[in-house]
Amino acid sequence: MNINIKEKLKVSQRQGFLSLIDEGSFLRIYNQSAFIVTQILQHNFKISAHTIGKFQQYHFVYCAFPKRNLHFHFENIRKTAWGYELAGEYDLADYDNWFRRFFVQTNKKLNRNITAQQSDSHLASAYLFSTERSVEIKGKHIYLNPKQVMFLRNWQRGYNNNIVIENFIESLQRKLR
């Protein structure tokens, strides 16, 4: 099924769903769904930021991966007429800040690829300090970055993400040393 970009963006913003749009050999993930995949589910996909339209009025971000790798990345995903969807309770509270920073960073160089890791390293220190959270463990303060806070806020029992959890625990252990 071939749908235009406006429809893809509309499908991607549905509450309670991660939407993967079937585009031939690849699955593309737009805007809110790209946020869910890279920030909440912690997949390290490359994010591309684009602006289209006669007056540059449509801003969007997306990431993609080969369709053959679908079940490697996601379990319990459901086929739809336009691609695939994964139901879940996703906290999109930080979505607007995340989305905006792709267009602030790229400024006039829109359509430039940015990995999630690169974009995190370019955040202004004021932004980082305003969103860090301090937790005290055995008298020692540990500061959690926005990704760590988001992971804790969105973690769900029974979700099969052992590698992500191990990486998160190891990052906390390093901070305790």
C-alpha cells in the first residue's frame, strides 16, 4: 500500500502505538514512532531530519531498517494494511524537545543524517542540567541523564529487553564507583 507523507505522519502519531510503515524492502518509522523506538525502546537507529513543501512547512524525522530484520528488533508486532504496529503505553512527554532539537542542530542543513548518539552529544549543557535527575543511593548522589530518566519512566515488567536493561544497570554501576 502506497501512502503519502501526510498519511504516514498521521499514522505515526497515534497514541498507544508504535507504527512501522512498509516501504518495500525497508520499514520506516516517523516522528512520534521514531521517538518511541530510539528513546524509549533504545534502538540505535540513525535519525534523518527533513523539511518538505513549497514553503518548507512540513518537518519530520524518520529512521529505517530492513524489513527482513523486523522480528529481530520487535516481538508481538501486528501486520496492518500500511505496515506494522506495536501496541504499548508510551510516554511522549519529552517528544517535542527531542523533535525540535533535530531542526535546531541542522539549521539550514536539513536533510542531514544524525545518529541519536550524535544528537545527544550536541545538547546544550543548560538543557542537560535542567533535565537531569538526582537520586541518592547510600549517601551518594547519582545524576540520571534524560535517556535514563525516560527509560525508568517507561519501563514495563515483562517486556523482553534484557540487553537494554543490562546496559542501563551497567551505566548506573559505573556511576556508583
